Amino acid sequence: MALIVQKYGGSSVADAESIKRVAKRIVDTRRAGHDVVVAVSAMGDTTDELLDLANEVAPIPAPRELDMLLSSGERISMALLAMAIHSMGFEARSFTGSQAGMITDSQHGAARIVDVTPIRLREALDEGAIVIVAGFQGFNRDTRDITTLGRGGSDTTAVALAAALSADVCEIYSDVDGIFTADPRVIPKAQKLDHVSSEEMLELAANGAKVLYIRAVEYARRHGVLIHARSTFSSSEGTYVLGEGMKNPREAEGAAMEEPIVAGVATDFGQAKITVSGVPDVPGKAAEIFKIVAKSGANVDMIVQNVSATGRTDISFTVPKADAAAALKALAGEQTEVGFQNLIHDDQIGKLSVVGAGMRTHSGVSATLFEALSSGGINIEMISTSEIRISVVLRDTDLAEAARTVHTAYGLDGDAEATVHAGSGR
């Protein structure tokens, strides 16, 4: 008997029929002799609809009350799912994040998990019940307030529960059959991967791949949790995300896994570029600029500094589009002190990233990327690299075509189009 944690996203529990389909999958797992703990998201677009309501009644909703509101979506899902399981003749108990022992810091809207004390969950499991937990939420001991975990919070909830309960596997269910070499909505001939390393998955998630969220992958790698990305809508085996020293459960005993040169191509339309032009070319100015950006709360990704001309230089960097306004406002407020001449904001960009652990030991990966983009007449504006990733910034209108061209250049195209069972990827 194994202990399996399963997570179902909003598209998986979008309506009553979907909830009953998920309940059947959970019951089938229980019938197979396994203990089951489930983390569930809010139904369909419930969270977005609640956000819209909040913004209608208050231009800037109070963070504490917003968390109280948004956490209700998952509570609806967990109760309905438990009811559906009961109707199939199996005992199920639903728990809010606080009841499940999900302890967080006090940051409303983007809380981080600091501890998990699943006492009530273990008791329920010992008594033979299927456990259903509301994802995306927790509880701060100091303030005694409900908190939410931010984007991808239900993924993170599931992984944290798997770690705390020493689960055999954490199954993350969405509307695609696993992790692909690219987003199948952008590149229909993307191929499903049998397995991917957690290191590669972290890079893919950080650079636009939405099938798994980076915080969940990071938590899994840190705590040794085996993730299995699967589809709610099919019986496909999905993709295993393997941490250091983990073996693919589908590999034959003693077989060695060969690292692919390139595991995948990620696209990100959510970036904006800010250029601080005419910066005095003296020591310390870059530090001043990025301290200001950090205080604004913006998360900087790529950075390029031009060669100095006449004692001044330009510094360009990318941030999420949602962070750009705050960064620009903060920089404009310090223009005189820093001494730069101008700010340029460009939100018509896209980021293309090529990821693969095999880059460490194979030459020519960069050349293939740049030759493919050149052959397509696509201009590169910025370049950034790590040991296993190359990222480039392009015009957003070129991004989809660039991704298809590069995917083909690395030989990643499959023979048939990938199946997407719903619309969101979550």
C-alpha cells in the first residue's frame, strides 16, 4: 500500500460532472489499496470571479479580507468533492488549510509555508478515510489569520502535504497529459516527456512553462518529493519530475537514464523591458538602480548593460509586466539622485528559453539556437544563460514562430499533434 497525494486544478473540478469524474479517479486509487490525500483548487474561474467582485466593491481590497474571500473557493471544491466520494460509498473528510496544519508566514496574498502539522489528516487516514484538503491557503499562528499562497498555491499545498506525510508520490493533475517539450498550445507537435529532472523543470517553470509552478517544484526538490504530472482527462502515464538520486519508476532496474541535450523550449509573453538610459558610467550606479527596483517589489530577470559612450551607458532589464509600473515609478522618483537621463518602457516583448541538462556536456547548443532564429529572420534583443538554459528576448509578435522554428531545429517535433483536453493548462 502506498500513500498518494493528488492535486486537481480548477479545470479538473470546473463543474458537477467534472467533480464526479475526479471523485471516481480518487475512489479508483483507494480501491487499488492506496491511502489518498487530495489537494483541490477552486472550481474553474472562481478565483478570478471573486477577484473581480472584490475590485467592484473596493478599488484596493484590504489584503486580509481578500484572503478570506479567495480562500472560500477551495472550501467549496473540497466539500463538493467529499460529498461526491461519499455518494460512491467511501468515507471522505474535507479540511481547510488551517485544519490541515498548513502554517504560513503572515504575508497576505503570497504567503510562504513555514511548517506543516498534519495531525488531523493522519488521524483521518488511520481511520480509513480519504482526505480532501483545500489548496492555496494556510494559517498564520501569530496573527491567527487565514492566508493564501499566491499563484500556483494548490500545487505547493500538494507538495508540502506529500513532504509532511512522507508520501510515495505527489500526482499533479491538469488538462494536459504531462510535461511536454513545449506548450502544445503554441507548438502542436510538442512531445510528452517520460521524465525530466527537477533542475530542468525549475528552469522551464521559471521561464514560462505553466504546467507546474516553480514554488512547488522548488519545494519538491528541497524535500525529496517525487512529482508525477498527469491529466485528469486521460489515463496517460504522464511525466515524472525526478530530484537528485531519484529513479524513474518506469525505468527497468539497473537501467541508466541518458540526459537529453535539450529537454524543452519555454515561452513567456508576460515580460516587459525597462531601459535606464544615460546612466553615469561610474562605480555604484548599477547598484543604486537595482536597489530602487528591489524596493518597488519588482522581480528582475534579464539584465544587459551597453558599452559606455561619452561617460554614460544604458542599462536594460526585464521584469514581469505586472511589476513594471511600480519599478518605473520608483526609478522616476530617484532620477535626480541617480543621474540618469531617461526611462524607456517596452511591453511588446517575449522571452524564449531553451533548457536541457545535456548542455553541460554538449557543444553547439547555442549555435543551433542562433542559426534557427537567423534562418527565420528573427532579431534577438537580449541574451541570458545559465549552465542548462539559454534565454533570448524577442518581439512578442515573433515569439510563437521563433518557438516553433527552434523546437524543430533541436529535433523535438513529434509525429502527431499533442492533445489538450481543456483550455487553460491548469
